Amino acid sequence: MADLPSILVVLVAVFLPLYVWIRGVEHIIIHQRWIFVCLFLLPVSVLYESFLFVRNWLAFKYYSDPERHKERVQKVQEQVQKWNKDGRKQPMCTARPGWMTVSPRVGKYKKTHCNIDVNLMDILEINCAAGESTGVVRVEPMVTMGQLTHALVPLGWTIPVLPELDDLTVGGLIMGCGIESSSHKFGLFQHICVGFDLVLADGTLVHASKKENEHLFYSIPWSHGTLGFLVAAEIIIIPAKKYVRLSYNPVHSKKELETSFTRESMSKENEFVEALAYSEIEAVVMTGTFEDEAEPDKLNPIGYFWKPWFFKHVQSYLKSGPGVEYIPLRDYYHRHTRSIFWELQDIIPFGNNVIWRYLFGWVMPPKISLLKLTQGETLRRLYEQHHVVQDMLVPIETLGNSLSCFHENFELYPLWICPMYLPRTPGLVHAPVDKRRPHSDGRMYVDIGAYGTPKVKNFVARENMRRVEAFVKSVDGFQMLYADSYMTREEFRAMFDHELYDKLREEMQCKEAFPEIYDKVSRAARL
């Protein structure tokens, strides 16, 4: 029998190199993640994206039609009906893996709930006619913004609110929230939807619109799949033009930003309004209009892979002064995709380098879903403690105080600033009565998006986020629910109007079938 020292020598000889290798891999993933991303995720992303593009094109041309959609919906109904027959043992949720969503977190409830396969990802019908001012596109919930622009823009049509990132889905934008630089005119993504098809807890299929199941229609947005399974949506489409004439207006004080941004947001002449703040006192306010013709010397197809990242291009106007460009419509819509707003600079620090762009820009960006899938527990914890991905919706008159709150708690730049009109309608989110305009049917809000690593001293994620959430609640604002929420259940219910939602959940017997919204979006549900 070998003596103990010999055994120890063998164990050390075997496991020490293994330990060193594991720690080395961990170090690379955390501190030199760009190596893993560039060598592995970028090639895989190209293959994945190519497959999806071909698959979606073929489906749109040859496979996607209302009859086949009915068959797919029946399969969803059968799964729900089976869940009922089996005794309703666990709440239900979609079977879509958490890593496939654009949300930065993976919901742990997926492991404890009954997973229902809702694999619906096709454009079903485009109903429009030349000369008409509006039309309707009918889609399945997993259709992405990239799919929609590929299908609609060549036909001369678009949806009025088209959120920037290619991979955002219709279902996510309805069940959660969607905003775009045209939201000052059209509201949130939910406000351009005219109909929803939903599979309820008993397996029945219902249609909801302003004329049919009205209360359900207004309660579906922001509900995060807690009233039923969305299987189709009808969305307004409008005629599109070839270009966006984009004006860049740099400002050099917070007061100037407030004044300029509010003025442009209230203007009926602007089709698009947004701002990027690069510090407490420096920002660029952008306004855009549709155009069919472009001045050749001002044409800038920013979607080309060798072009600078959009937020870097915008920043150059702080030095050069005001300017005007004509941008192809689809390039404008997805202007923040190539750099994932500015998140990619933390993952691939040299991604905007001119040499890298010309040589490898065509493989950018890595798929967000693959970044999440390969994140690992250590990196996930670091992101939770030292990284912020948050959007807060606040009344536009509170913009100055809101920016101060973000600076005091995050000191994180750039900030995305986007106006949105919020009507006073039933549902979880609606404009509160403005005492200055009591008879108004809505109120102008602004979305402030913070994405990246805070620079504020002594940043503690929970404490700083709690202060921001408290401020947003105090000004009648709302927190977007795709990211971490540190609110208590009571605070959450005070921020969002649950009256109609609670009534519907009782009437439709949802309590056993689906968790409450809070139980899906709170930080505790996403650890």
C-alpha cells in the first residue's frame, strides 16, 4: 500500500496543473474576455446569424402563412390543456431558454415552472396598399426587429416605433416595454399594436383589441406572460422613405440640454428625437425627419461595417459643432446594434479601431444571447456587483433632477435619453393626472438608459439602485423590467397600477397558472 506522502505527491501532480489551467481560463474569461469573444463567439455568431437570416427569408417566402400558424398555435393549446389535465402542479412559463433573451439576467423560475414550447417566429401577413396612410403587419411573438426591417423597408413600409437592437422580439417588446426615438409621437411599442392573440390558462385562444376583450388588450403590455401566452400580434405600419435627415446639435450645459431636448420633443415637425449625454454638461441632441432624396455630399450609410460606432460618431460633434447627415432608413433604425449601444467597448476595447473595423468589422457584433450563454457564474457575479443596465421612464419636466440622480448614483456615460408620449389608458402603465393639465389625455416622459460600469466612488449595486428606484417612484416614473429590480413587492405594486391586472388574474384563473409579474422580474427571481 502506498504511503501517504506518495499519495499526496500524486494528487498534487495531477490536480495542481488542472487547478492552474482552470484558474487561467477563468482569468482570461474575466480579464481578457475579448480573446474568447474574438476567437470563438464572433465566428459562431456569424454562422448563427447567417442560419437565422436564411431560415427567416425562406419562411417568409414559402412557409409562413395563417394556416400553418394555426397548427403551431394548436400545439401550444394542447400543451396547456395537458397541464390542466395533469393537475396544475406548477405555474407555467415559456420554454425559451433565459440565455436567448436580450435581458441581462437569466430567470431561475424557468427551472421550477412547467415549460411550454411557444416557438413562433414568423411574419404572417402584411396588409397594406399603395396610397394608404396605414396598414397592418401580423406577426408571431419571436419575430425580431431585424426581421421586420428586412421585410418591410424594401416594400416602402415601416412600423412607427422600431426599437434599435436587431434581436429585440415583438413578444418581448409587448410583454415588457419598447421605446424608440419616434416614441414622442407614437408612444411605446404597445401603443402601435392593435390586436393580440393569447392562449389562456385553460388552453382557449382569444383575441384582444380595443373592440374585443378590451380590458385584456390594455393589460397584456408589461405583464411578462402572467396573463397568458402571446401567440400573435397585429401592428400598425406606415409608409417609409429612403432616408432619415439627422441633425446633430451639441450642447454644453445641463440647462441647455433640458431646454433643447424638451423643445425638440414637443415639436410636431420631428419624426425622431434622442440625445446622448457624454458627461454632466456635454451632450448631443439629435432630431430626424423622413426624406426620399439625400444631398450626396451629406449621405452617410452608417450601417457599413467599416464605419465608426454610432455613439463615437455622434461624440465627434461636440468638437466639430452642429451638423446634418442623410442616413439610409434601415441603417438609422439599427444605429446602436453594431456596438450594442456602447456595451461592446467593455468586451472588445479595440472594436472601434479603424484597422479592426476594416478587417473584422463584418463579423461584429457577437450575439447577445451567446454572450449570456458563455458568461459563467464568476462573471455573472461581477456584472451584478459592478455593472449597470437600466432604463428609467420619468416625466420630461424632471429631466434635470433625474440626470443629477443618475450622476450621483452611477456617474456612468454615455447616457441614452429618449422622449416618449405616455397616454392615459387602462393597464399597468399609464400617465398619471398632471395637475397643471388635468384634462390632458397623456404626458410626455423621457427614458434615461444607463449601460456600463459606474465610475461613482463606493458604488454598491443594491444601495445605489434602491436610491434611484425611490427617486423614480417619487416623480411618478417607471422602471423598465428587463433588468434587476431591487424594489420590495409593496414598492413594486405602488409603482405600477395593478387594479385591472389583479381583477383579470382572478377572473381568468391565473393565480395557479402563472406567477405574478413581481415574481418574474424582481432581482430575487433572476439570481
